[in-house]
Amino acid sequence: MTLSDIDFPTPGEGDDCRVVREILDLVGDKWTLYIIATLRNGPVRFNELRRQIDGISQRMLTINLRGLERDGLVKRTLFPTVPPRVDYELTEVGRTLLAPVMALVTWANSNQDNIRSARVRYDAS
């Protein structure tokens, strides 16, 4: 399959374009890729998520998880214990994001040196 075989949506006006843009904004958010990748192996407690995602604040993790839960990508389970325990896991729809997200993460890791070099060359010119 080549790029010419893919039926890309045409950017334009209307609800479809707006909704797609909102979804892509969510998925393209600074922390969403890390959250999805961290949840790839099953349920994770909130504090463990925070420990595994270097640099994310409690507030940003909460905001992102709420957005992912609202969109049906993440499921939140509250256990009535003392103290309360909250687990997060990908929903079935959220799991469908794993392949493209992990492909993007792999691509970024593989190309970070090339991009860094290109930036240096560009900034020097």
C-alpha cells in the first residue's frame, strides 16, 4: 500500500473536520502518547502511572486521564479501600490506538538524531 492508495479526508468546514481535529489534538497532546504507551500492558494505578511518566505533574495526569476517559479510550476503576485505590486501563477502543501510537514512538526514537541534526543545520544557516 502506498500513500496514493489511502483515502485521506479532505480538510474543510463542518462537524466532521472539527471532531477529527479534536481527536487528533487529544492523541497528539504532549502526555497522551506516554499515557497510552504506559497502559499498554494492562491496568496501572494512578501513582504508578505518575512515577512511570517522567515529568508529568499530578494535575496534568489527572486532566489527561479525564479527557481519555471522556472519549472512551481509558477506563477508570475505583476500589472502595482505605485509602481508595484507582486503576486505569485502556478500553477496547483505546487498545486500537496502541499500534499507531507505538509506531509513532518508534519512529520518533529512530529519527531523533536525524531531526536533531537537521535542526542544528537549519539554525546555523
